[in-house]
Amino acid sequence: MNRVSLSIVAVLTILVGSLVGWFLTTHERYEKEITIAYSGEAATNPFYAAELFLEKYNMQVESLSSILELKEMPDTNDVLFIPTKRYDIGADRVTELMEWVRKGGHLIVQARYAQKKGVKTKDDLFDELGVTSNHSFDVLPFFDKLMDELEDEPNDEQTSPAEESDINTDSETNDEGSTQENRWGRTVITIKVNDQVEDKKVRFFSNWWMENGGRYETSWDVQGEKGAHLLEFNIGKGWVTLLSEIDFITNRHLDKYDHAAFLHTLVHIDNTNRKLWIIRNGDSPSLLSIMSDEYYPVVMSFVAFVLFWLWYASPRFGPMAPNPQAVRRSMSEHIVSTGHFQWRSRNRNELLHSVQKALHEQIAQTRPLWVRLSDKELAVKLAKLSGLNEAKVYTAITSKSVERELEFTSTIEVFSKIRKRL
């Protein structure tokens, strides 16, 4: 290697070394946690964390994607958790579920809400129990999802002192965490479970609540500012637990506050080792039910329009009126129109010649001997026959052209009188 090559290598080594030294002195390595989307089973199952948590405490969990996969009812010692809107559960299925509960089963469901105020959503199970679900604003699912995306929620280690106590949504506080909870309409409620010493702190949406107006008395309830967030009924040998919402046991929120412990209490309400069945998904409501619940005025207006149209388009009594016959114009109108067209087209001489020709043809048929007469002799005969002036008749039968309309009209009158006399 010659000196030039060595010099180039040396310069490059110095530059690279300087660059590495500068980078190491001006930059430092650090770790940062970022939130990424769920993957695997957690991406499609919002209760996957709850299933793993309960299995850790030796509870058998059977997760089904649809109520259709439940070929037969679970054992009467099991728990059936349906965290869906239950649009696919009709009156017959509700009757079957209630019979299963009376034999010892434990049914856990969430309330269903209408998307607009003043519209009552038909719910066969809640109607059977006499429970009504209420909300204080519209577009709740969208609002809930939006808040989940925007809010960085506190965990147990970050809980503020104000959140460790009972939070009143109407009270004013300077604590930032407590204010955020109130702004999103969420309330942390301290729940005393079956008079146990250890309480559970669970966060509910204060704008969703339930009211019991049926014949069954509650064996346990959790009350919020506006109404109940949990209602439990002891029916026969079993239980029915109603929740105002189940957001607190999803993958995103199970680790907050005492949500996991409260879930364990719900499914072990009688302190027995039961098997849990979870119906993760529900079928979408039919288009007819959506239209009747959400767009009732529009549907009724459309029905009224259809009825009015049927009345308007229906057949009337009596025979159908016949179609009027098409009016046919007389031949004289066509002739007059043709004459006017020829006159406007400067074919006046042709019109005059056609009339003169017609006169000679008629003379040949009625007066054959006159055909051999000269024009002057013929004019004398025609003047005597029609009573017209001889000079006027002669002018009419001998004219070669005509320029004025009045002159043409008078000539045609002469021909007309002559032809009537022939």
C-alpha cells in the first residue's frame, strides 16, 4: 500500500472516530413504553383478560362467540354471563333462561339502552323482571369509545387521595384525577359486598343507571347518584345479576381500581366453585327493530304515505271511460294549407295553371263540343252559362301569370262559379 492510500485510510478513520465520539457524547439511550393495539386472542375477545384472571383462581371458563353455539343450557350450578346487547335473545329464550335460573343457575347480563331520548327499547328480560334502563344523553357508545381513546386512565398506583374516597359527581374538587372522572361522566363507587369488611372500588358511568319497578325484591344492589348500577335478584334457587354496563371488566379496564376483585365476587356470589360460560358476541338487531326503535316517526310517515298512495292508485267503481276518438281534419283544410304553402313558396303560376287545367278537363267531360272552340269563343259560352262578364272570363282562362293575391282570389272565384254551372 503506497503513502496516498495510507493517508486516505487515516483520514477516514479519524472522521469516523470523531463522528462516533460526537454521537456518544451528545446522545443517551433511554427506554419508553408505548401502547400498542391488542393482538391474538385479545384483539377479538374483549374479555380475554377476565378469562385468564378467573382461570388463575381455578375457575373453569367456557368462552363462546355466539349464543347459537350454546346447544343446551349449562348445568344449574354454573354461571352464564351474557355481556352483549341481547338482540338475538327473544321471548322464548328469556323464558328458558328464567326456568334455568329457578333451578339454580346464575345469570349475569348488562342493560340495553336506546340511542335517543324518549324511545323505549324492547327488552324481554328486563320487562320480565320489571327493570327499566335509563340514560341522560344520546350517542352513548360512540362517546364511550371516544373517551377510551383520549383518556390516559390512572392505575392503582396512580390513584389520587380523592379517588380513594367515595366520589360525588356533583361535588367540586381541585384534584385533577377526580375532576377528569367527573368530566367524562364516570364515578368510582365504594361497594360493600355482603357486609364484608373489605370494600371494592368500581368505576361506573354515572349517566347509565337502572330502576327496579317489578315484583321481585333485590337481594343486593349498588346505587349511584342517579340510580342503580347493579341489581341482583334471588329467583327460586338461582340468581339474576343486572349491570348498568360491563366496561370495567374488559381488557382495557380490568386492572383499574378493584375491577378484577369485583368480577371474582360477581361470579362467586354464593362462594361456590362454579363454571363460567361467557357469550362474547351477539347478533346484530334486525333492520325492522332498528327502524321501529330509532326512526319511529319516519316509519309511521312512510306507512301513512303508502296507505295514501294505495287509496289514490286503487281502481274506482264503474266502467272505465273509453278513450276519445282521434279528431281527423277535413280534406278542405289540407287543400287550403297546401295552397297557402304553394303561394308562400312563389309557386303562384303553378296554382293558376292547375285550376285552368281542371276547368278544361271538366269542360271535356260535360261539354265535349266546346273543346274545339277558340279562347274567345269559349269565353263567350262560359260567360253566357255563368252570367259573368265576358272580358273577366276571357282574362281568367287565358292568363299566364298572376302577381297579387287579390287578383288571384278574384280569378279563382270566376273559375269556381263557372265549374258550378257546368
